Amino acid sequence: MTRRSLFLFAPTLMAATDPAAWPKWRGPAETGVARGSAPTVWSDTKNIAWKVHIPGRGHSSPVIWGDQIFVTTAVPARDPAAATAGNSGGGGAGGGFASGVEHKFVVFAFDRKTGKSNWEKTLLTATPHEGYHFRYGSFASNSPVTDGKLLYTFFGSRGIYALDLKGNIVWTKTFGKMRMRLGFGEGVPTVLDGDRLLLNFDQEDGSYLLALDKGTGKEIWKVEREEVSSWSPPTVVEVGGRKQIVVAASARTRAYDYQTGKLIWQCAGLGTNVIPAPVIHNNTVIVMSGHRDPNRMAIKLGRDGDLTGTDAILWQNTKGNSYSASPVLHQGRLYFVTDNGILTSVNATTGEVVYQERLPGTYSLKASPVAANGNLYISTEQGDVLVVKMGDKFELVSKNQMPDEFFIATPAIADGEIYLRGRNTLYLIR
């Protein structure tokens, strides 16, 4: 979506009536690609229209509808570092941080033009039973979603809360306590399709996929899953006139019937700790893992049963895969980054690598890239956001430095503007 100047008030009207400015984690088409353009040059002192402080800690991505931008966070009652000193909180390898510390779970709505707070809502106050990874996790990592009528804020073990866009709670639903691998934390994005919400609860035991009525929170169906911890969201695709819900995970990528939750097909082949979202391209679904036994696979849609080892796997590759970040799909190319800063472009139809290039600098990455107007935006933990031209070869457009920042959340893009969520600050780059 781009701003128009037919009337002085046209930008506001267009934003308010547009059906999908950036209403969900991977953008309006769930490909990571925005409508229209976005700035390519800024710094911590240049082209920042406004910035606002976000208290607490959260790595969920902001979502946009009309003239508002929504952000979730978890605010501790005391310093988690001091409270958990010498206590792993039941985790390992950096997990279990902030376990046993009381938090307020909050959603903010800001005016997009000014950054002024429209409202904030504390949804609950609770002491989480399990912590998160001390560097990469948070108690507010599940990105929200909106349909322009309600905003759905999902906090995993702390439940889901549906609010109107003025901040009034319409309905809530709570769930059991999840147990994640090594106490790394929860954080699957909230998925909205049609009249239902799809929530994935892959954990160390008792995993399941849940479909809820978006208007009431009533359970439509629930299907148990033989999986351990993963963080990949469900993805909806229509095949032969029938909707399927594809979920990528360690044991199997599985597809379920949209109406009933019945298993349609499954396919083994990914490694552990699956995080990247599935991507739909033509009549295939592309899934990826980058932890132990990494792989990326293109699976042909339209078949039933166990597809493991069959010709339904059109191509696969075990090298250079993304561990944390989800890919961008643009004009038949798949773009993705490794956690240590290697950018790969592949032909999404054939799997052929177009190029593989180390980003210029020493970077570590967790945020998923996004794209606008032929450019790829790659946010780093070091505070730099690299803009790369999408095409047949690697071409750096700009390196935008914000040296005191730390980017884990995926950016949002709308109306030619880019919104960056840093450690404790939300920025509008205009």
C-alpha cells in the first residue's frame, strides 16, 4: 500500500480502509513482502520520525491496522537478572531465564503518525512456571494478529486475549502449561485465517494443534501431535478446492484438513528445533530447518499419506539453511539468512542456488528479513539493518547503523514506512 495525495486526508482514509497494512507477522500475503516501498537510508539520528519506549521485554513483532500499531510485552515486577542469579529455572544452554519472576502481560496501541500512545492494556499478571533463553527469548515472543475488528494477542501458556481496537477485552481463553526444550521459551506466531485462529503447541510432551472460532474463542477442533519443541507457525493452503493446514516440525511436516483437523499427509526429513515458517510456492510447500540435521525441502501438494522418501519431495538441500529466521518469497526466489550472516537466494521452483553471500560485517541474526519495492531488509543483533537489492546477484543498497540497538523482532512495513522494534524502543523510519 502506498500513500496517495488525491485529498489532504487521503492517507488516513486509505490506511483506515486498507484490508491488510501489516496485520500479521509475515505481512499481508505471509511472504514477508510489503505492498509499496520503504525507506532505504537512515541511522540513529537520521530519518527517524518518532521513537517510543516499550517497557519490559518482548520479541513479538508489531502489527498494523489503519492508523494504529500494536505491540505486546511482558513487564517484570523486579529485575529478572538479580532474581534468577544462580538459578537456571530448570533450563539449560542459556534457557530458563526469568523463571519465577512475576510479570505483567501488556499490549500497547500507538498512533502511527505521531507515536503517541492511544491506549495500553494489562491483560494479566502472572508468575511464569518456566523461563526463556536469556538472550533470545521473552515472555512476549508470540506475534499478535488482527483482522481490523479484533486484535488477537497470544501468550502461549498465559492464554490468548481478543480485544477490540480500542483495547476492550472481548474474550479470553487459557491453556495448560507448556514445557519447552531446555527452557528456551515459547513464541509461535498467532495465525488467523477466515473465521478461525490456529495455534500450535509443539513442546516436550503433550503437543497439539488447536483451531478456535475467532469471534468467541470456542474450540472447533484439537488434534494431538507426536512432536517435541518447535516454533514454526501453521500455514494455510488450498489444494484442489480443499484447505489444508501445514505444520513443519522435527519428526514430520504434517498437513491437516482445515475443517476437521484430520491428518492428510506427512513427510519426514527436517532436523531439530524447527523455527522457519513454511512457504507456499505454486503447488509446493517449502519447509526448512537449520539446527541439527538441517534441511530444506520442497514438497509437492495434492497427495495423501506418508510422502517420506517419495517423488513428492521435488528438491532438498542440507547446506546454508536458516535456523531462526523465516524466508522471504519474491518473484519465484526464496531469500533466507543463517544465524551467522550468510544470505542465500534460491530458485523456489528448482531449488537451484542463485547466489550465496556473506553479509559485509560480523553479524548474528535472529529477526526474519522482510522486503519492499525489490529490496530485502535484514535486521541484526548488532543494530545494523542491511538493505539488499533482490535479483540475480548480491547487491548491497545500504547499511543503516543503530549501534546501541539489538533487533530480534521482525520489522513491519506499511505506507512507505518501516517500523523497527529494538530492545526497548519502537522506531518509525520515514
